[in-house]
Amino acid sequence: DACRDGAYMGRTCSSGDDYARACCDAGRKYGFGTLIVATDSSSALAELTAALAERRCPFTVKATSDTSVDDKTRESARVEDLLESNVLDSAKEFAGVLVDVFLLASGDVYIGKFTSNLDRLAYALLVARKGVAAPYVSLDTAWSKDTPALFDAATHRPLQKLLNETLHKSQLRNITRKKLRVDECRAPRAVAGWSETGSRWWCPATTTSA
């Protein structure tokens, strides 16, 4: 969910085709044919596989997706609030993160976003396992503005500028973030929204709209 908070996190959501293009280019350059995809969104996985087919990239796709919680529920509030309210199981989510990290670190080429701590951790483990800097594609910023060896100025400087400009807005996070508290979300609702009572908590959708 972090990419939806670009106003103060400096992150944006990329399309399945953005990832497919990077995968296809890397596949042709380095000769791999299997993709390990870490996502908990069935719609994002479908978008990626469709984009790969459209680009005629014959990859074998192995996904770590956990689709036991539907996309609509996951997108109804920030993951921290869904965990706090027990909409998501914290132990299961953490186990899923560990699986994602170690599977991603088992590859030979890394494609992701280095504004993500998970991506940075997985890539670091991949490099440690291989004992050499592995090929990578970051769809947003470089590993760090302080690591010139990984910094592509043409690609990353504009994105680094965006991060620097939005850094101060992170102070607004505790003021503007949407909260969720189940005991104040009693009324069934077809779409997510603020509670009608209490301290105005963010409530997820609990019914299917007609």
C-alpha cells in the first residue's frame, strides 16, 4: 500500500506493463526464463502476466501470492491498520514477508523498487549469496544517492529529486493517515469510508455493492 501514499512517501504505483517491460528487457539481456513474483494482489499478478503475454515474453511465472484476503479488503486501509484491527493475521503476514524475501533473494537478476526496504533487503541477500553485485532494475530510485556505483544519474536523479521534495511531508503521516477501529465500524458498508460515530475511524467495506 505504500506506493498509494506518494504524497508524503515519495512512492508511486507502477503498472504491470512497467514491470513486464523491465522483465522482458532483462530476460533478453541476461537470458533467464523464470520469474519469481512476490505480490499479495491477484489483480496485479493477472495484470503482469497479461502484459508479459502481450509483449511475447515466454517466462515461467512462479508467484508467492497469498490470495486468501481479497484485493478489495487489502486496499480498504493501510496495512498497519488492518493488522491492528485483526483484519489481517500478523503472524501469517510476517511469515509471508519472510518467504517473499528469501525467494526473491534466490534469483540471479533483481527487478523491483529500491524505495522499498523489502526490495533492498532481498537484493542485499541476493548479492551476499552470489558474492558479487548482481544485475538489477529499479523502477524508481537507486539503492542510495550515496552509492555512486548503483546510481544511474539519467534514470535516478529526477526520482531522487522527487524523494527529497516530499521528504518533509512525511511529518504529516501521523496527522493524515487513515485509521481503522472495528468496534466503531458497526454499520455494514459497500465501500470503505469514515465511521459515523466515535473518533472518525476508517472502516473497510463489509458488504458487496449491488
